[in-house]
Amino acid sequence: MAVTIKDVASAAGVAPSTVSRVIADHPRISPATKKRVKKAMKDMGYHPNVNARSLANRSTQAIGVVMSSSADKALQNPFFPEVLRGISAIAHSLDYSMLLSTGGTDEEMLEGVERMVYGNRVDGIILLYSQINDPVMNFLLEKEFPFTMIGKPFDRVDEITHVDNDNIRGGKEITNHLIELGHDRIAFIGGSTDLVVTLDRLKGYQVALQEAGLPIREDYRVHTEFLKSGGRDAVHQLFSLENPPTGIVIADDLMTIGVINMLEEFGMLVPENISIVSFNNVYLAEVTRPPLTTVDIHIYELGSQAAKCLIEKVRNKDEPAKRIIVPFNIKHRLSTQRNETL
Amino acid sequence: MAVTIKDVASAAGVAPSTVSRVIADHPRISPATKKRVKKAMKDMGYHPNVNARSLANRSTQAIGVVMSSSADKALQNPFFPEVLRGISAIAHSLDYSMLLSTGGTDEEMLEGVERMVYGNRVDGIILLYSQINDPVMNFLLEKEFPFTMIGKPFDRVDEITHVDNDNIRGGKEITNHLIELGHDRIAFIGGSTDLVVTLDRLKGYQVALQEAGLPIREDYRVHTEFLKSGGRDAVHQLFSLENPPTGIVIADDLMTIGVINMLEEFGMLVPENISIVSFNNVYLAEVTRPPLTTVDIHIYELGSQAAKCLIEKVRNKDEPAKRIIVPFNIKHRLSTQRNETL
DNA sequence: TTGAAAGCGCTAACAA
DNA sequence: TTGTTAGCGCTTTCAA
């Protein structure tokens, strides 16, 4: 069928093993034969068969990316393509392929990962989320299969290579921004409490309140799914309170957009009547109305770092567990203003 | 290392080939041995090595998905995760893996595809876009490598299996909606004219105008990149005209969001001052303010159909080229109203 | 520096 | 219905 290593070998007048050595850029090979073989490869349009290669040396030059697509989590969120872009850039530059596995349920996700691992389809895996008690992670840990995660592991933090933002500090700083603007009734809207990222951002929010001597009110905290109905419920819940908040910290830009629309429906204007800050700085945060004051978490970099770590780890089994903190910075835009209700 | 087919064979007291046959669900095998082998597989925790399998029978059980990530095209657009979801569902259900290849430039994309094809990594490929004079497509055609595309091929329409909406009709109907509302100065904003989808939607728009006896004004047509600056320029261009439009047909929801924001910045309200319709019906179209009247193109289905066709084609080389038209329907929401300027 | 040969795990004739 | 055996295309000792 296609041209094989043998064809190249005989064309170049060498043994297949020699050709193999030039492919692998083996050091002990004379420049002369190397050149000759390379020429033959080019002339004949030779391309190594990765399957044969994988079989022989038990490495696939591919990484797996696992994302959840259930309502509450990643998909439909622009976070997602952006992080893929980061992963893809590194993978491509190091000649790795990228397998994607999505699943709606935990079970489907586990199946997908098992296929990748058991089938020897990938050398390592990136988890695009961090969730409490994740069966996928437990599986990987048990099989001692190389993986890195984006986000902070819920436990075993020191054993798991992960890349994350300092979401606690991010939560604190963005909340402080609201406090500095004179807000003292500040609510928090976040996603599922199974997601570590939600917990961390919440924590930061609480620390900021506490340090400012503000009360931490349970009724100012609402957890909701990303999608539409959720935004509505959250807003409804907060604004039926006797003393509704004048500021809200929201854990995700996309949620924020939903919330702002709900607010307007209820006749509340952002930022005139209520100030809002959020997280991620996806593309939309900049073009939506009003443009969002948000924590830029550098999504692309999260992806590229995770890929880099994973590939290091795959290439060197003894690479120690790492923790990479991607710095954030706050984008000040127009969704906040000084609290006039004082 | 891991347990192999030989281990299973000896444990079950049969030959490796027998085990292989039960894996492949070969018809001529006695229920008794089948059961025995299956038990052994389960007991030993056996999982076939896909690489070895690929090597032996030259099929990978994997499909490649190619998307462009350059500014003007897919990424950052929620279209994207949604179509992946559709592909992934089918792939998963038929036990195929999914390789993803992104690239910023045509060249990078071609490289990615070459790696998939030459490396024998996938059995077939889905192109998530249709572009004039696409080197990737030409490569695939030349190699006679199985592929399907989402969107309409620019030429060789009958030779290429593709799944698409009837974008011409969609463009026409959505434009008619504006006409019926009394608008007679209707502009069109679209993406790159290299994309077939842009051309088709534009065509539909023009047909509608023509049939309604309305003039097709060149200065009412602007092409722009999806991203922010683009929206600004487009709006600026249209509203410096002597007779600015009272309605706009925009080829993509995400662009629409940008345009609406620009409009508001210029003091124009949607739909009070100007009516807007667009395409895709991504999640945001529903939650943005105002909710968008848009053509729902059924993105998920585009993905799942493309995957289905591809896998059919991969399994049967002689499968004829198909053309699948996914129906659309118009979601009437709040971005349009009757033209009051008459 | 190079070649010969065994083997990675599986499939697919061909035989029995 | 099942077993035997030769590959699939590549890597990797071991020897030369």
C-alpha cells in the first residue's frame, strides 16, 4: 500500500533499522547515510506509520483531553474552545495529536477515558475540570496513568500535577474591588459546589468580606446551573430579599450575561442600580453590554501550560508532581460603579 | 505488561485467533467457547490494544475533526462546541474516537491533516467549514481519503458528501420576515466571502429583496471579521450612509451581539430603532438582550449527521456521495419589530 | 556506524 | 467451529 520503511531502506541501500535510526534522529549515524536516507524518504514520500510505531515502542504521540459537557460544566462556554486552542498549540508544536472525549454523564466520561487508556490510544490525559470525588480522576490515579488537570484537585493536591489560577486570591481581589467602591451588600452567584473552582472563588469572596468586617450572609449566596433558568432563579432569589445586594460577584462570565439580562427584565440596570464583577474574561465579556469588569484568568495559558506539563510527564515518568499557578489580572470595564445607595 | 490476547487464549484454552474472533463478534463461533472466552477476558481485565489492531487490519476506529481557529472562522463561537457535541455523540455510540486538529493558518491546518492521514491515525475526516479553494480539501480529494464536510462545497458539490442547511432559503426567509414587517432598507452583514456559508446566506438575502422588488444596494452590504473591531466598522459604515438601513440581516449570532452593542453605543436601540435578524441560534441568542430572532440551523444535528455519514463511508468505500440538508426553522424573538419610519 | 533478526499485539488467510 | 501461521510497519537488542 503506502511506502514503508523497507522500501526506503532498499532504495537508500541500507537496512530498515538504519532508516529507523534516522527517523528517531539517533546520534550514532554518519551524516552521509543520514542524508542519503532522508533524500530517499523525501523522494518516495515516506511517512511513518504511527500505529506500528506505537506498537513497537509503546508510545502514541497523542494526548487525550477530557471535558464534561453536562449543563453545569464546560461546554457551550467559550472558555472551552480557548483552552483547547492553548493545548492544541503546544501539542502541535511538539508533534502530538489530540484526542477529545466528551460525555454528558460521569459514566460516559469514564467510558471515554477507559477507551483511551486501555486501548493505548494516548500517552497522557488532560482533565479540563476539577470536581469533588471524580471517578475519572480516581481511575487515572489507580492506573497510575499520567495526567494533568486544569484547576485544583480537591484532595491529594501534592500528588497531582495541575495548573490553576489562584482563585481564592482572585475571588478576594475582585470582591475587594466592589468593597472599595463602597458596596457592603455583596452577593455571590456560582455554579455547582462540586466544582473546586466554585469553592475557591467563593472562599475568596468570603475572605474579602470577613477582612472588611462585613457579614457573610447565607442568603446572599446562590448556586445555580450555568444555563438560562438558573440565572433567572438566582436573580429572583436575591431580589426578593428585604435588603437586596448592590453588588454581585459571579463565578463565570457566561453566567453573568444571563444574570444581567434577568436583571434588566426586572428593571434593574447594570451598573446604575447594581454592580457586577465576574471571572474568566472570555471574548464576550468585552463585547457584551455593559462590558464586564472581570478577572482575566488567561485561559489560553492554562491550556498551554497543562499540555506542556503533561508532555514533560509523559516523556519522563519521574517528573515530580507540579503545581503551576497562572497569574490573573483584573480587567476594569463598565459593569461596576461607586455605590450611590449609601 | 498488560494482558494480551495470548494470555486470554491460554487461560480459556483456545487459540489467539479464536479470541480475536470473539472480539470481532465473528458469526461462526460456538456460543460455548464464546462465553468461555468472554469470561476469561473479563476475569483477566483484558482490553484489546487498538494499535496492534489498526496495524493488522488497517483501520483505526477513529475520526478526525478539522476546524479553523483563525479569527474569521469558527473558534470562540459557541457553534463550535455544539457541533462537536453532535459529532461526539455519534462517534461515541459507534465506538469511534475523535481526533481534533486546529490551526490558525491554512498551512497549520494542512499539516495537522497530513499528520492524521499519513500517520494512519484516523479512518476519515470531518471538515467543520467550507471555504473556497481549500488546500485541506484538495489534499483529501487527491489522496482519495474519506471525508465529509459541514457546509456546502464550493465546487464538485456532487462528489463530496456534505451536510448543510439550505442557507439560501434560510437567508431568503429571514429576510422576508423583515420585509413583511415593513422594512425596505435592509442591510446585510456577513463574514469572509471565502466562506461558502456567507455566500449562500447573502444570496438568499438578495433573492428576497429582488422578489420583493427592492433594490440590491452595494453599500448595504458589508463583510467583516467576527471579532470586535469588525462589528464597529460595519456599523459605522452602514450608518454614515445618507439613508441608513432600518433592518439588518447578519450571518452569525455572535457577530450580531457585537453589532447590537455597537449600535447602542451609537445611540440606536434594537428593535426600537432598528430590527435585526441573524443565523445559528446559539445558546446566547436566547439569553442576550434583546433575545434574537434568528434562524435555528440545528447545529447539533449538523454534527451528528456528518459523523454518521462519515462512518458509513469509512465502513463502505463504495458509499455514494450524499448531500444531507438539515432543516432550519426561524425562532421569533425580540430583535425585530414593525418598521415605524414609514 | 550499520545490519540481522526478534518481537510489539493483533488479524486473516488457510488448514484441519 | 477452531487452530496454525504469516504478516501489519516499526523499534531495538545484539553482533559485526
